[in-house]
Amino acid sequence: MLIDSKNGTGGWEKDPSGENNQRKTVEILQGGPEIIDGLADEWRSLCDAPGNLMPFNRPEWVKAYFRNNDKARFLIFSVRVDGKMKALLPLIERKQKRSLFSVSVLRGPSDFNLWPTDVVISPDSDRRAMSSALWDQMAKIGRWDIVVLPNLPEGGVVEDLLTFAERDGFLTRRWEYMHSPYIKLSDWAGEKDPVQIANNTKLRKNIRQTLRKIQNDGGLKVRHYNHADPDILRRLYELESAGWKGERGTAIASREKDVRFINEIASAAQHFGYLLLSTLEFDGNLIGIALGFLYKNSYFGLKLGWDERYRHYSLGHLIVHATLAECLRRGVDDYYMLGLGSSWKERWTKSVYRYSNLYIFRKGMCGKLLHYLNKIDISKIEKTFEDKGDQIGASVKNVSGEVPHE
């Protein structure tokens, strides 16, 4: 479906960039994952532009996510000015059971406690004009009951969609639940010892003692790879499954589609040059692995796995130490510890990025009911964490897993 909006009509606001004097269109492409292929080159060009700082909105990420979500239809909203793509938002359309009725959901391509998502936008475009155009067409297609926009970074473009929805009388909700630790490595330029970065005096002491001990016990080999070695990835899945995530059923290997997704995205990141796969080897065994991405001079840590048999070596902290050392060597500016905060991550840094889930509900009684049920759903999730002695947010105790054996 192609909808034309020209010279300020169709909800466009005054645009200081001058784009309102040009021909603007909003495209809505529908279908399977293959719809990405025709847009991939200009989509990547948009992602490569300044201001789009994370890899997770790139077409290879979204396509991998689409391919591993069965029974869903995919929609890609894009705004063009004189034929050139200026903004893009991919969504999944699927049915969801709620009690005795079925609900139509539009959802961004991420899940709870995973990677951030946002609108991809050209740096020379007026943000509010782009957001207004996207929202107008989302509202006009009119076949959704709820829009779920997960893991939006604070200040993200998607926030504008919520503003326009509220302006038009739609019920909305913003749930700030994920406070992900990060380290501004540009403040440590010239530092060669990653131990110095640790926020906790006891942790600095423990890491130094552990490094001396493991050296005396035979030595630790640290390696970094920019290719998606299938044996290393397989070992990562094994290590993760053998720990607490395996016990809770949340390990990657617990679901075949998650294995396919990680394998696909690791191969894509290798192809486009931003994969960083890090390993710790001791006594001939891979005992720790980190899957991360070096993108636009920032590091994003997606998955960690370590061998519980070597718990006395505090392997989680040694993996962070190893990846930080490589980032310092390369002059990386920012180090993102993705996912929920936890007490062990806070020993490295107190700085966090705040992420929220945003919800927009259709007008009418159905939307009001879903708005009410959504509040109950969120309360249940928060209570689940509280019952475990945890919290969602910045002041967490141990939301995202066990302390790595300090």
C-alpha cells in the first residue's frame, strides 16, 4: 500500500528542514521476510548515517528476527522525500489470544529484556515530521488492537509516536523497566588496565587475585574472533544451558528458533564487519565465551556463557575484563552491557541507559479493556521479580542472573 502526503497535508507539521516543500510519501510494505530484500541497500545506507548508533535496527537483524517468528505477517513503514528514504519502522503483525478473544498486535522486532529498537531516521530530516507521518499511517490502517514498541532507548524517536497517539485520543502506556549498564570508555582513553575501570574496590582486588591464581594454575588464553565459528557458538549454547538459564528454560538452546536466530545474526555481523566473538581458554577447554558486536566504535555485549566447573575463577567478570581490554586496545568509545541491570554488573559501573516498552491501544471498549489488562500484565511481571527478591529498574539486586562467583 502506498499513501501520498504532499505539501503539509495528511498530518505533516511545519518542517524547518524545508522538506514540506518536497514530495513526500509513506510506503507500507506487507508480506514475509523477503520484503526486506528490496529495501536492504537503502535501509543500510540510512543506518550508516550519523545518529543511528546501534546495529539492532539494521535489515539483517530485522530479517533474522522476522524469519524466526512463525505465523506472523510483517509490515515496513517508510517515509520518502522526493523518492529518497528518510525514515523507517519495521513491525510484526500477529494474532494473540487474550482470555476468550483474539487480539491483533503490531510489535517492534525485539522481545522482553533483549536489544533496543527505534525508528531509523535520516540525520537531515525533521524528526517530528517523520514521526507524524509514520503515526498517521499506522492509525489509518486501523486493523490493530494494540501496538507494542519494545525496548525503546530514552529519548528515542518512537517516543514521538506516543505523543501523536495521545494527541489523537488513543490510550497509551510507557513502562520503563530496563536499566542497562554501560561504560563510557572515552573517559578512559589511554588506560591499558581494564581492572581500573571497575566501580567496586573489592572487585578490582578480586580480579587481580584471580588473574594471578589462574596464571599459576596453568594460564588463561584470551582470543577474539571476527568470524562466526560454529564450534564456538555451539560451545556458547552448551555453557549457557549448563547454568541457571538452562534450569529456568531461558537458555538459547532451549528453543531451536533462538539458535537459528543467533547463528544467522552472527553470520550477518561477520559479513558486515562488526562481529566480536571472545573466548577464554584454560587447560585446553573453552571455559568462557562472549558474543558481542563492535559497531560505530561502540561495543554491545549480547550473550555470555561460562563453565560452572570453574566457578571459583569468577568467569563472568573475567569475560568482561577480556572484552574491555580488547575495547581499550581498539580505542572504543562506549561499552554496553545489554539486558537488565544486576548487582554484578553494577560492580563495574553505576551508569545506565534507560529503556521502556511503549503501548498504544485502539479507541473504543476493546482498547480500554486491553489497556486495563496490560496494567495487570505489567504488575504480574514486576511481582514475579519482587518475589525472587529482585526489581526491574536501576536499583536491581540480581535481575539478569546469578553473580559470576565472586
